[in-house]
Amino acid sequence: MGRKKLDPNTSAKHVQILKSAGKMFVRHGYTAVSMDAIADAVPVSKRTLYNHFSDKKALFTAVMQSRCQQVAHMLEQTLGTEREVEHVLTEIANHYMDIVLDVEAVDMYRTLITESYQFPELGVLFYESGPLRSRSLFADYLKELDAKKILRVPN
């Protein structure tokens, strides 16, 4: 039986690269961080770094998308429960406040805003993978509650 090929996007090394790069981008800004510095910080070889990400822009994009996916996953988990609506909405509000008030999240958002002048597609990508996705998940939940006549949500 052959060995199953692992997805490099789910490897511990991939996650470690994302975490280290995210901290560096927030602390120093996108422009000031080099792929060499990221490789040293992880630590991995530059070859390993480039096996995971084609360039610094791809790495920055992956860091941002990873953070958005964490938020969307939390929202999916919370909305997927069969608890009372009041509890679900309270939990979502608490998670949202934790995210909005998290210093690292605010710093990443600032970095994203700053870099979106140079890379406008990052702003679009952030919106689509973050706020738009979360809004869609939440809207679907509210539509379901309205259809079940649990909560009146006309729009």
C-alpha cells in the first residue's frame, strides 16, 4: 500500500510558517520583512519556505486568509449547534468582540490596510474571505430562523 501524500497546507511546518510570518508582518510591516528573515525566524530553509509559498505576497495573502478562515470556522461551529438562539447569538457577539479587541488582530488589520494601497487585490481578498463570508454564514442562519418562525428577520 502506497503512502498517502500529505497536503502541505495542513502540515505543522506550514502552520508554523504562517504564525511566524504573521507576527513579523504585524511587528515590522510587509515591506520591511524579507523571506530570509522569515526563514530564519521559523526556522526553515529558504527552499522549504518557497516550497510552501511562491513569494512574499503569496505568504502574506495566506496569513491573512488563515486568520479569516479561523473566524469563519468559529462562526460555522457556533451556528451549527442546536442550542437556543439567544445562546448562539450571545456566543457570536462575544467571539466578535474578542476578535475586534484582540491587539494582534487589530495590528494585522492595520497592516492589511497599509499594504492594500500597494496590493489592492489583498483588500478584495480579505473582504471576500473574511467579512463577506462571515456575513453570508450569519445571513443564512437568520434566514433559517425566519423560515422556522423562531425569529422574525424580514430583511
